[in-house]
Amino acid sequence: MTKWIQMFASHFFVGLSGEQQIQLIRVVEEYLKPTLYQQGS
């Protein structure tokens, strides 16, 4: 999911450092995991 977020939502990360982007992507992934992941993938 990280690559998808980077590809299609990179405009939301303008002005954030690389580390901030990584942290934000992790938060978004954890938030979306229960909805989008099925059987661990």
C-alpha cells in the first residue's frame, strides 16, 4: 500500500520531510488495514 499512497497521494505530502512522510504513511496504512486487507494481504 505504501507505493500506491506515494504514487497517487504524493501531493498531500508537499512540505513534509522524508521521515514525516514515512510516519504519515504508516498511520494511514494502519487506519486502512482493517478495511482494505483481507486475510493478511
